[in-house]
Amino acid sequence: MSRAAETVEGMTITDEDCLPETLGFNEQFEAAAASRPARGQAPSAATLALLRRNRLGGDTPPVRLPHGQDRVVEGAVKVRVFVPDQVDGVYLHIHGGGWAFGSADGQDERLWRLAEQTRLAVVSVDYRLAPEHPFPAGPDDCEAAARWLVKHAAAEFGTDRLLIGGESAGAHLSVVTLLRLRDRHGITGAFRAAHLLFGPYDLSMTPSQRRFGPRQLLSNTDTLRGGYELFTPGMGEEQRRSPEVSPLFADLAGLPPARIVVGTEDPLLDDSLFLAARWQAAGAPVQLGVVAGAMHGFTLFPLTITERELRRERGFLASA
């Protein structure tokens, strides 16, 4: 475990009792890698189209539920909205997918379940994707959706209790959005908590990203590097260290309490450990959860650790 983890109060390594199941699934996933489309450093148009058509981590299209409503908000940003019978807050959700695939309607079942069980209206941002729309298009869309909620949540949903979060690239975009609200618009405190699942926060690559190598789990060193090149074309390593691109290098003062989660078999392990330490040092409470044996994107798969983690996520968001 990294020394960074030792500096974060409240860090817990969870689900060690599930290690045989979790590691067994990882082995099966790696063994099936040959039958999955190779993303590589420059995925073909056909590979991108396939990844965008199918649900994240799977080989079938996602299920669209009638509970979801597609809307367009200020700035011509598309969002997908889930509103339960009782609304006690609004969760701005930002999906993952390496900034190049994924969609707001890619996990309707999970988001509707979250909305019902937490009494939160869920607003998922359908931000523009690279490579057609590289940085800063995706962050611009997330910023616009967040500003719309700050201005209109009370009128639209009957509450101004706002939360934000996402998975992988969506976790990165969640932090970038909070920083943009603070730095560009002087908005702090509007979002009361952030929930960040296995995000990349240093696009110049942390040690765990560089060391992970070619293991054929959901993400590895090459696929991460390739995603950064799609999202920030023409940028060198030093340019990707800009706080606007890599929030690990930003001043994190004034950000809300956060729950940061990552697995021990994720190339982005260091990103979460380092971000949690810096977040806490900036003065905000942090819960850091490190899931034993979990690979990147583990919540996409039918595992015991997935059900446990989604329960913990719902508990955090309901009480934040």
C-alpha cells in the first residue's frame, strides 16, 4: 500500500472476505480479453462505435428505463433526469468511459435504483465525447449543467441540496467541475458532497498508472495513456499537469466533503490515495475506501463487492 494512504485519516481496506471471488473474477476477465475489442492507444472508429453502443464493461446495449427523462438545459447540454416520488436532494452524476464513450442513459437501472433509495433526483450529464470533442468540451458541458442546477434546482426539484459524483472519467470531471465553479464563478458550498469512484486525477500518470503494465483488466497503462491522448490531443506530459486538466495539482481549498473509492488492483490506485490526502490537507472531510482485489470499474460487474459498494454509495449520498 502506498505511503499516501497512511496520511489519510479514516482510510479503510474493505471486503477482504470477498478476495477469492474478486480475484477469481479478475482472472476470468483477463482470460476473456482476447474476445473483447482492443482499445489500444488509438481505437478505431469501429471499436469506438462498438464501445459506445454497448454498456460500459459489457457486450450488450444498455437498458433504457421509462423513468428517465431526456432534457436539454442551458448551454445546449443534454442531461438524463430521474425523479423519485419524494425528492430530498439532487445528485449531479457524471458517467465514466475514458471521456470517449459511455452515456447518460448507459446505466438507467443503477441510477433509478439510487434515486428511489436515496430520495435524490438524479441528473446525469450527457457530455460531449472525445475524440470528436476533445478537452475542454466535456468539462464545459459538466460545468454548464452544474451551474444550471445551482440556479434552478430549487424551482425544478424543490430543493437546493446538491451532490456531485461519478465513476472513472466522471470522477475526474466531477472534481474539475467543482474547481471551475469555485475559480470561474466564485461558487463554493453549493454542492454539499462529492462521491468519486476510481477516478484519474493526474493525466501525466501517477506511479501506479505507469507500473501497472499490460494486464488485460478493464484498464491498464496503455489504455489510460491512449485515453489521455484522445481527450487532450497535442498536449505533452507537462501540459497535462495543468490543474485545469489534472485536478491532483490544483488548490483543493473550499471543496466539500468527499468519499473516494478505488480497488487495490486498479492502475489508478495512487490517484485516489494522493487525492484523498490532498483533499483532507485542504480542510475537507474525506472517507477513503480501498476495496481489496478490485479492478478498475468493478462496480460494473455482478460481484459481492459491487452490491456492497453501491450500498455504501447510497448511504453516503442519502446522509450527506
